[in-house]
Amino acid sequence: MYDRISSNVRKSWLLIFVFIAFVGLIGLVFGYLTDFGYWGLIIAVGLSLLMTWGSYYSSDKIALSISRAKEADPNQYRQLHNLVEGLALAAGMPKPRVYVVDDTAPNAFATGRNPEHAAIAVTRGLLAKMNREELEGVLAHELSHIKNRDTLVMTLAVTLVGVIVLLADWMLRALWWGGGDRDSRGGAGLPIAVIGLVLLIFAPLIAQLFQFAISRRREFLADADAVFLTRYPDGLINALNKLREDQTVVRTASKATAHLWIESPIARKAHEGATRRGAWLNRLFDTHPPLEER
């Protein structure tokens, strides 16, 4: 357990380093292709440092705001608060803040940089469609993400990946409408320019694939830890079966936050059919492993 926590902390720092380096590379390429020169690199690195600081301290608030989660009233949602408190006590961690998303689709997610600054959000659909044991299994899964520091990596990815996508899009638009002239660089200029444009075009795709890879491999461990915490495998198994059978999408979810939820909150019916036919390419874009495997 402690090795996993330490590993996730190291991966979080690695994610931050890769993000800053990648954004810096985009800025360097943009500066080369325009008249910005090294100012493109300086501006990009400065922006990446600012966004890294902001995402570390505010990523939980950003994820909750995007999902339109509201803090759960202790009186109205007494059972929910009691379950979270009991599981947190059993896990030896502070009780996270509890939120509810006004949506009929059954789903839940956890967010926060550490157990002291964490939150769990569940949809009204989950509360309506799960019995007590199934709800406990889902909450234990989310608490496991918090305890293992999965939420640190996953919530950082929400903001950092979004920054890469927006920055690459802005730079491509700037090049399209008013790119600088680099003909003076001679024969070597064209290959570098082509490489730079390819980098800018594929930056969002690379960022998304990195985000999905982070998410998928953590779900199995969180499932196992949830069962260890509740000592009742059937609760989580039945909950995952209900999630598999329910094809309702979360209206407030987006691709940026999809990897935070216990199961993909966006439309997946046709996509799962392609996955079952063995299309390996489809799995690259899955935010979660198939529920059958879990």
C-alpha cells in the first residue's frame, strides 16, 4: 500500500515534469515557426508553471465545478454521509467532503490532491439504483483512489491535458492566420517546420492517450482495495453489473473528466461493440477497462 502511494506521488511529479517539457517544446516550435523566437518557449514554460500550480491546488474544485456537483446536505443524505464516514474510519483516513450530482445516470467519482483535501461525488441515479451494499462498494472504490493518491494524478491530468489541448489549438490558429516567415533558414527550415506542425496537430491526441493510460490501470487496484475494505465482494460486483446494464450517460460529464468516474460517464454502447470484436485501436481511447474484465 505504502509503495503504491509513493509510486503515485512520484508519477505525479513525473507527470508535471513531462507536462512542462511538452508545453515548452510546443512553445519552442511555435517560436521557430513565427517571429516570436525564444519568447515562445519562455511564455509556454511560464504558462505551464502557472497552470501546474493552479491545478495542484484547485484541480478538485475544477472537477467538481465541471460536473456541477453540490455539497450533500448531512440531513437529507444521512445514509451517504454515514457510509463515507464509516469507510474512511476503517481505511484510517479523514472523511472526504461529500457531493451529489443532479443526474439520473448511476455514477461516482473522487477528486483531490490528498486525503486531507479530497471529495467524493455521487449522482442521484446511483443513490436511487444501488442498495446499501452496492453503494458501499462504490464508495469504497472511490475512497481507495483517494488513499492511494490516484486522485492526485488523475485530477492533475484533467487540467494539464486541457491546457495542452487549448494551447496547441491556439498556436495552430495563430499559425494559420498569421504565421511568420522562416524561408531564410534555408533547406533545413522546411523539415523542421513540418515536424513542428505535426507536433502541434497531434499534441491533443498524445495528451488524451496519456490521460487514458493513467486511468485504466488504476481501476483494477481500486476495485481490489474496495473489496479488501468492505470484506464483501458481492457488493461491488453487483454494483459493477448494474453499471454495465445501465447505458444512461451523465449529462454534466465531459471527455476531460471522464477518467475520474467509476465507469465511463459518456456514451459507450457502440464503442463496446467494437471493443468486443477485438479492435485494439478502440481500447487506446477507453478511459476504463471493460466492466467484464473488472
